Amino acid sequence: MDCMPVRHTLVIPSATRYLTKVRKFISTHALNANLSDEAISELRLAVDEACSNVIEHAYQGKPNEKIHLTMTIETTRIIVQIRDRGFAFNENTYQKPNLIKLSRNRKSGGFGVDIIRRLMDQVEYHTNGEINEIKLIKRIRSHWD
């Protein structure tokens, strides 16, 4: 692969039916970056979770908003940036889910942020004016890692 980063973009409406398109976008370009099958699955799941959070929380289910994805493939890592103009995620008020409490209450959901953090090598949240961004970083491991 060249030293120059390769950038791919996708814009989707904020509706869950477009998550299939997101998963295909991630899989296609990650495969071209020689990511392992396991790493592709992890990246796909993390991006799916992040987009689902934007749809549900940032846009509160409003289907006419836009989600912008940029996937940058570098020599040693893949960076996926997801941008929206909805309500910002406040990392300072986030609390890890209590699995026992959630299972007792038979409540599903609430695991997205934790899943994303476990699957990615690095996760960053930024808000700049009206634009929120989550940056997901996955290292491309060589055969010697």
C-alpha cells in the first residue's frame, strides 16, 4: 500500500435502514486495506454502534438528518470519522453500564459506547460548534504483531 492515505466518504440519512449501507462501506474498504476478517468485523460493529447512537441519541430518531462518514486508510491504521449535527455526546457524564443491574431489570441497550471502546484501539469525541465527531481508530496489525 502507498504511503499516502486513501480517503473514502459516505453520507447517509439518519435512519437505521441505512446501516446496511454503512456496514458494506466499511467491509469493502477495510478488506482492500488488508485488515484481518476479525478486525473487519470489529470495525464494522463499532461503526454500526456509533452510527446507531447518532441516530438514536444525537438525532433522536429524526430520519431527515445526515450522518457523514470518512474512512481514512493509512499504512498502519484505519481512521473512521463519523460526524453529525445533533445533540452532543458528553463523555464526562458517561457511566459504564452495570451489567448486573441491567440484566435484573431486563433492559437491553446501553452497551454501545462500551462495545466501541473495547473493539477499537483508540476512540476520540470532539464537538466543534454544531458538529459532533467520533473518531474510531483501528491499527492494521502486521503478521509479526
